[in-house]
Amino acid sequence: MVCHKLEFPSAMFLCHSFDKIDVYKVPWIGSDDTKAKVIAICHKDTSTWNPLYFAFQNLKVKPG
């Protein structure tokens, strides 16, 4: 389950789930040696997503 904060005058979140994902909890070390544990989510099937979705544009990839 993933929840995203929505822009709304009071607290509101959009929560949803995906079937075809892998979730990883990994250690992360920043360039200033700050340490954290972060969550990485890999979507395994994006074939039905809008090809103009910002992540595809930023990464220069297509749905698949």
C-alpha cells in the first residue's frame, strides 16, 4: 500500500496498491556521509501507463 499526500485544506491522502511491484529497503549514504534507510519501489509492468508520465520523460524510457 502506498499513500500520497494530496493538496487539500485539511489532511487528505490517496492510498492505492499494486500487484506487480518489488519493494526494497536499502541502506543509503549521502555525499555528506549522512546515513538513512530508504524504500525503493520497482514497478514490474507499466505497459498500461501513459507514455507522457513524468517519470518516463525524466528517465527517457517508454512504458513496458
